[in-house]
Amino acid sequence: MLQIRDLLKIYPGPVTALKGVSLDIPNGLFGLLGPNGAGKSTLMTIVAGLLQPTAGSITLDGTDIVTDPAAVRRALGYLPQEFGFYPELTGLKMLMLMLRLKGVDAPGGRRKLAEELLERVNLSHAAKRKVGGYSGGMRQRLGLAQAVAGSPRLIIVDEPTAGLDPEERHRFYRLLAELGKDRIVVLSTHIVEDVATLCPRMAIIRSGTLMANTTPSAARESMEGRVFEGFVRDEELAAFTASHRVLSAILVEGVTNRVRVSVDKDGMAPAGFRAVSAVLEDAYLDTIRAPLTTNGAAA
């Protein structure tokens, strides 16, 4: 169990990046959703032992990783949002170098381990190709190979599918699902589909504040009967948005918009709008667009 309690991070300025975040994260895949700049990467960097919080505590299976960051590093696999590679190295040599830097070895040697890891992430066919010629998805899978080296107890992946095409994204989903069977995998992302596909539990963070700690199904159910869809002409959209909680507006044929809105329970839908089934994206957008009170909570 990963336990986060009252985590606060204030940068010089001052800028409060995290405002008392508390979470319990069990075995399996856990999704951390939030827009860019919400504090997700700051939270993951602190959990990884790479940044000290201003206040609060984090324990992994009872071990305090704020006071003993080396403890989490021994049990951690980390795939950051930006992962640097040497483009002139082959995939095999790059992975062997990363294993050496991590201090990971195996009875058969690092080369054998690297070959096994490349097989696990379906990169054996590209082991002798230079990393500079890898696609974005291949580079992400190479990064994941180093993250799982040493059978870590905790794996953190930060925005792992950003920029991937649909085929690569679903290949990555299968790898993460396999990893989540016997360890804690925290998936930090702003892509709702990632969480809807993979995670039995999730949290939503906005402006450093924990807005929701729930499951995808419960989040969807909370929106049932509250989501309506209709069409609004493009020249009328700004005024419509000012008076309704718009979840999404998709331009259709350049002149009108297919608009989804949320209404309060027992509230009135806009004229001409019809009720539609809620999806996880509706719940997410409704949460991050809710007005905040002075203490940072949703109004």
C-alpha cells in the first residue's frame, strides 16, 4: 500500500503546487487525472523520492519514503514524461547502459537481462536498431523496459501515452495491465481514455487540490441524468458557454457545435437538448470545471 498524507509543496514565489493531498493506493493500476499544471508531475516526483515535500508524509508498505528516499528508489520503477536517450546507441546497448546506471544486474548478466526485457516489451526485433530511428511508441516501450528492471514494487508512469498513435497506445495499455497484476502502478495522465481503459481506481487533481478519489464507474454514475447534448451555432457559443456548464463543444461542418453540458440534479436542461448517457470524460470535465471555493475545494 502506498499512503500519502497531507502532502504540501510550496515553491519559491510562493507557488503552492500541492495543497494537502491524501491518498491510499493499493496494488493494481491507479489513475491520477488532471489537466496540465495540476500538480500531477510534482506529486509523482515527490513519490519517486526526487523532490522533498514542504510538509506531509508518504509511506510504501509502512516505510517512510520522505525521511528515507533511498528506500523507495530501491523499490521503484519510474518512467518520467520526458525520457532522454542516446540516439546513436542501439536499443539493446541503450537498455544495458540504463541497467548499469540503475545498478541492476542478473545471474546471466546485464545483456541477457536486457534481451529478456526487450522481449517483454515487444522490442526484440528492434534490439540492434539505433534508438534515434525508433517511433514514439517504441521509445516509450524502451523506457518501460528500464522501469520494470529489478521487479520494482512500485511503478510510476507519467503521461506515458501522450503523442502515441492509437495502435501504439493500445499496445502500451496491454503492457501496463500486465504489470499491474502484482504491484502498484500509478498512471499520471491528462488523457481520460488511459484511466477508463486501465484503472479500477482513480483520483482527480486540479490546481494542487485533490478533487475526487473514486472509481471510473462511480464517477460515471454520479453524472447519470445530468448530461445533455444539443447543437449551438458557432456565433452563439460564447454566450451559451457563459451561462451553462459546457463539458465539450465539437465543431460540426464549420457552422455549428455539438455541445455536451452538465446540469445540477433536478436542474433544467437547455432548450432543445436531450439527455445522454454519461462517460468518464463527462465526470472528469465536470470536476475540473466546477467553481472552486476559497479553500480550493469544489463549490
